[in-house]
Amino acid sequence: MINVLSCITLEHDLRLVLLAAFICIAGAATFEQLLKRAIHAEGKARIGWLGIGSVALCTTVWCTHFIAMLAFHAQVPVVLDPVLTLLSLVLPVAGFFFGIAAVIYGRNIASNILGNLLIGGCIAGLHYLGMMAYRVDGIVEWKSEYVIASIVLACGLSVASGLFYKKFYDTKYAVYSVGLFALAVVSLHFTGMEAMVITPLSLSSTPMDTATFTALSIATALAGALVIAIGAICFFLDADQRQEGYNQLLKMAMTDTLTGLPNRNAYMEDLDARIEEVKARGKQLAVIGVDLDRFKDINDSYGHRAGDLALITIAKAMSRNLKVTETVARLGGDEFAATKVFESRTVLNAYLKKLEWALQTPVEHEGSNLKLGGSIGVAIYPDDGENSDTLRNNADLAMYRAKINPASKVCFYEASMDEEVRQKRELAAALARALDNDELELHYQLQASVDSGKISGMEALLRWTHPKLGPISPGVFIPIAEESGLIIRLGEWVLRRACEEAVTWENGDKIAVNMSALQLTQVELPSIIHRILLETGLPPKRLEVELTETAILEDRDRSLHVLRQIKALGVRVALDDFGTGYSSLEILRSFPFDKIKLDRFFMSEIESSAESTALVRSVLSLGKSLQIPILAEGVENENQLSILKAEGCDEIQGFYLGRPETLKDVLEKAGAGSLRIQSIKPEDHKDGEDQNSSSDAA
Ligand code: C2E
Ligand code: MG
Ligand code: MG
């Protein structure tokens, strides 16, 4: 060791030794980067990086060796054999290539050691081949113990350096790896130089002088630096391009492609950052949920392109002149969200007004201006929640409140909304228990033909008596069942029970069963109906399913597809509550309904309002022209019946005929087990006494 150190200090030009060391470290560091890149590349790219890495490595080792060799004061004239010098530069490239390949492709400790042993061997080979090109005027002898030590050092330190490859991403380990590799090259060189003993003979006539040695060293260093720099440039260019690609991917992952607004991920990230910001600065933050009102309607009536256009237009309007304190994002579908950092309510209210206007922006589509409108829910940090999830949830609760309240399109979160949600959850759980314990029952309401007065069928209406709260209106529990998804099981139960009971009637009257929007989303609904009909033995033509327009328009195409399959079974399909929803002629034209049920809202108005009578008249004439019979719901008195009769209504249903009652009661009322009556006779009305009052139906 001391001999090697004194060899460096006494027998070498130290400036050139430092230059060699610099080239060695810079080259090793570049090689480590290229190796890292090759490890993570695949296919041809990996071979490319492997090639660049081998050339960079060989150049590094060769330049280090060559400069250090030129730094050596041989004390005798020296000449260099050009062929061997060149071979020492070119030949080891192949060895390095296979050594690195073993490390990269093997990916296990054995191949790593083997590959690095080969690299160490190549470093040694390059050195001794270079030394063969170093012709001195004298006799050269080799001290074998130094030669062996130099080879062991080169191989051992290369292997040690290789053991840190796996931990490259930790800068500390990368430094160890580079340091050990540089040490492998340098220690080999100087131990190898110490191994050489020269006995001068002074035979040469044209030895190389010191100035030539220095110039050659600098030229070699420059050439080496150039190759290493090219390797480094390749790496940085690639890294830059990959960063750009990564940034682009990141942008895509964070942006809604249709509107260009931030998407849900980006919004949630921004929200968390905003909460931290207002927390630190003592300000307030409004978390705003926005839902478009007529989006589905526009999508269904005018097509998806109109829907997309509407989303783009509204998104543009909402994000116009956005300040740094504001964010607008699209979370999906017609759901948007916004945030606003504010200090005074006046500022927040002005922003909410701006959003409201934005939602009113007309959407120009094929010459017509479509207006959507929207509902806005607001939750405020820190009053309504301290974290993003609670705030989002509360903003949504407020937004749903705004949605069902046409009077206010902006709703602020209130603690009572949580209570409402809790109550709904409890009711849903109680309803599920009632279904499991068979505590639900069906009531039936008569339907009759206006002309003949004969009973034409009955509608099955679900009844639930809560153990503590008493009877609960379907108007309350059906939406809860829909929200919780229980309606699927509930609907199947109703259908089965109604069919089982209807099959026991002696006459062949129809049984009408209500279907919810959620049931209609089931593609297997037709096969469920088919199975129940087979199992209960009810002829399909006796079953009539009732659906509202809203249910069909939820997903128009799918609904109509399912309805067509149901109709193909021979089951009748009725359009319930007509006149309350969109009442689009389009829906009547696109499906051959077997019946239209005019909503009972018209009956409450028909006696007092000429407008309602005119509306009923137009619906009846529409039914006539489409050849679809019309049934008027909610007929409560004779006066209403005579108006309907005069206008040509086909069927009626309502308290005038009878309230919904148990099967036993309704059959008794209809006359000793037979449902046929000769003329419509008013039932004895006991308003206010009956349990199934109008409020029950509400
Ligand atoms: P709907 O299908 O329109 O049922 C008619 C509703 O009007 C019934 O209310 C009935 O009691 C009420 N009604 C009938 N005649 C009169 C009348 O002369 N005057 C007044 N004021 N009301 C009358 P109910 O039973 O409370 O049902 C309300 C709604 O709940 C139903 O409206 C239906 O949409 C839904 N529903 C009931 N049972 C089921 C069911 O099994 N499945 C589904 N999906 N929905 C059901
Ligand atoms: Mg109905
Ligand atoms: Mg109805």
C-alpha cells in the first residue's frame, strides 16, 4: 500500500493524476445514470442504453488509464504502440457490454456478482493491454504479487460497487457505488504500475518528451470528457422527455377531457390544499356542490352531442374570470364542484350569484337556446366541517335540498340535514327488516270502465306499518327504498305477492303493479317477471306494469328496450302519473303503451279550473288519436266522473270507486267474491274517518 502511494506521489505527474481521477469519477457517475436508465428500459431501448453505457464505461476506464500512464515518469524513453493502444480502447467494450448485460438481465445477486467480475476483469485487461503498448527503452519485469493484487482489487471493488446498484434511488448508495467503482479503476492502475519494474537500456532514438505526454494527456482527457458528456446528454435529454411525458400524463389524469376543468382527483387535492391554506391564514372556505337540473332531459331529448355542448358551455361560464381564491371542477356526469376562499359573506354571496348566472347560460343547439339551470349546495369551513370529506358530504346534502326545493336554487348546509339522513337510514333498515320478516302487505284499489261501469282491474299498492311509527305512506318509504337500493328486492316481493293473490280471483281481471325507475334499470327485469308468472301461474295478459315517465327517462334507450321485452311476454305496460313529469309526446310515440294513467292532480282541479278541463280534454283526444285508452286517477266524486264521461275518458280509479283496501275487503265490497258490478256506484264516503285518507296517499 505504502509502495503504491509512494509510486503515485513520487513517480507520477500529480496534476495529470488528478485529471485522471476527475475523468474517472465523472465517467463512473455518468455510467451509473446510464445503467439506471438501462435497468428501467425495455426491449430495444434497453439494448441502446446498454450500448451507450458500455462505450461510456470503456472510455472512462481507458482515459483514466491512459492519462495516468502518461503521468508516469518512466525515467527512460517511451514510445506507444498505436495498434495495441487502439485495441485497448476498442476490445474491452464488448466485455463491458456483456458484464452490464448480466447485471441488467439477470436481476439476481449471482448474475450481479458475475457481471461485475467480468467488468473488473475488463478493467484489468484494458490496463495490461495498454501497458503492452507502452514500450520503454529497457527491460520490463512484473512483480506477480502486485499484478494479482491489482486484478483482485479491480474485481473485488467492482463487485462491491455493483452491490449498491439496487439502491440507486438513494443518493447515499449511488455515491458509494460510484466511489467504489472509481476506486476499482484507480487502485488497479496504480497497483499495476507498482508491479512494473523497468531496467533502462536507452536504445530508442526518438523518445516522447514530457510536453508531448502532457499534450497527449489533455487531448485524451478532452476526448474522454466528450464521450462521457455525450452519454450524460443522452441521459438528461431522455430524462427531460420522460419528465415532459410524465407531466402530460399527470395533467391528463387531473383534467376532465370534455370540459378541460380539473377533475375529481384534482379537485380533492386542491380542496385539501385550500383547507390548509385557510387554516393558516384564518380565513373561511366555501365548498360548493353543483348539479345541473335539466341535463338528463337535454341529453335524452336532443342527443349526447347536445349534452356535451351543454356541459362545455356551462363549464366555460362557471370558470370565466376565475380568481386565485376560486376553483371550479367537473366531478363527473352533470356534477360540478367549486371552492371559494372568502372573508365576508358579501363576497361569497356575490360569487354564488355568479355561479347561478353561469348555470343559466343558454346553450345554443341547432338554432334553439336550451336552458339547464342547476342546484347549488354550500358547506363552509370551519363551521360545517374540518376536513374535505365532511365538507364535500355536507355540500352535497345542501345541494340535494336545493334540488328538491324549487324556490331556492342555493342552499347552505344546516346540521338538521344530518338528522334527516340518519332518520332515512334508520327507516331503510327497518323497512329491510319488515321485508325479511314478511311484515309488509298489499292493498288493492279498484279500476272500472267508464262506459260499462264494469270493474276492469285493480292496482296493488304496498303498505307498511312501522312497529313504532305506525303506517308509513309509500310516498315516504318508496323513495327511501330507491335510495338504499332495497327497491329491487321490494319490487320483486310486490310482484310475486300480487301475482300469487290475483291468480286466486275467480274472474280474469287485470292486476296492476307499480315498478320503480331503479327496477327498470335491471336488464334481467323481463326474465324476473317471466319467472314469477311461470311460478305463480298468472296468465301474462292479466298483469299490467305501471311506470312513470321519469322512470323511463332516467335511461330512455335502456328502459324502452326492457319495456319491449316485457311487452313481448304478453304483459301490459301502463304509463303512470301522466301529466306531472315531462309529458313528452316523444315518449308516447316511441313506445306502444297499453294505457295512460292521467295523474290525480287533474281531478282536484277539473271542477274549478277550465284550464284543467281543457288539459284533460287534450290528453283524452291524444289518447284517442294514438289509440291508447286513458284511465283517470283520483276520481273522488260523481261530478268528476260525469265530466270525464262527457270528455270520453275510458277508465277511472279513485276513492269514488273505493280506497285501497286489503284483498278480502275489496273483494267483499265488489260483491261476494265477484269483481263484476253492473254500473259504477258511489261508495259511501266517510271523509276523515278512513285510514287511507288523501294524506296517506300523498
Ligand atoms: P300511484 O301509483 O299513482 O298510486 C295511486 C295513489 O293514489 C295511491 O297512493 C292511492 O292511495 C292514491 N289514490 C287513489 N285514489 C285516490 C283518490 O281518489 N284521491 C286521492 N287523493 N288519492 C287517491 P299510495 O298508495 O299512497 O301510493 C302512492 C304512490 O306510491 C303510488 O302512486 C306509487 O307510485 C307508489 N307505490 C305504491 N305502491 C308501490 C309499489 O308496490 N311499488 C312501487 N314502485 N311504488 C309503489
Ligand atoms: Mg300506480
Ligand atoms: Mg298514479
